[in-house]
Amino acid sequence: MDKEGGGSRDIKNRLQKASGAFQRLGKVWAARGIGRGTKIRLFKTLLQPVLFYGCETWKITKADERRLNSFQCQCLRRILKRIRWQQRISNNRVVKMAAINNISCVIRRRRWNWLGHVLKREDENDCFTALGWTPEDRRARGRPKPTWRRTVVKEKEKAGWKSSNVAKPAARD
């Protein structure tokens, strides 16, 4: 977390670490004797945990989401028969070829799983209390800064849940 309460620096740090891990496995991605399915399984088991460490607490902006999804597609393009940029294959098609979900979808699912664990706790628990806490000071002028809670509320509205009472059982499930 940085002093503004965001996770952009952590996301950048995680991307650098995952990129380094991907480059160290360059011989594996270039090997012709290893099948596509095995390479994708290696990507899921070796690189995604490096990237996803602590992702449940990230507040993700559109720019962060684009950066994460583009990193995934860059890696998959190199894994899947070395797809070149001249071939004009869309990122959605690359993800479908690999038969995996976008990183932003996985992070959203992990965030809601973590939220479900917090919601299972007693009402007196510190984690549960922190979810409902609001600062007493006045807000600064201008557009409100994106926060983790606002990210979760936005995802709740996208999912079609009108109130928190409807979202709580879904998060606990």
C-alpha cells in the first residue's frame, strides 16, 4: 500500500517480479518438445501466484486492469506458438486460445472469496469492523479517489446486487 491508500505501486512491483520469472523460464517457452497445454499449466502454476500475491487488497483502476491483462496477453502470445504483433490477433482471442480467464476476472473472484471469509467472522472482529468504517474528516475537493471499498461496491453493482444484504450470502458462498 502506498500513502494514498492504493495498490498501483504494488501492482507494478508484482508485474516486475512476474516478468522476471517469465524471462527466467524463457528456455521452457521456446522448447519445441513441450506441449502448449503443459506450457499454459506452467504459466498458471509458476507465474500467476507470483503476480496474484496480495491481489485481494488491491484497488484496481482501469489503467491497472489494462496493464495486468496486457501482461497476461504478452506472456500468452510468446507461449502460444510465438504469436507476433503483425498477425493482428486480438487479446480476447489469445485468452480464448489459451482457455484461461483474464487476470482481472481472477482478481475479482479472489477479492470476493476474501470478502466472503471476512464476512463469515463475528461482527466484533477487526476485519469486519474495518469494512464498515468511515473516516470522520471531510473529504478533499474534487473527484473522490478510488478505494478498495468503492471497487467492491462497483463490482457489486455490475453483478446486479442491489444491496449488501444480497451480496453477503453470495460472497460467503
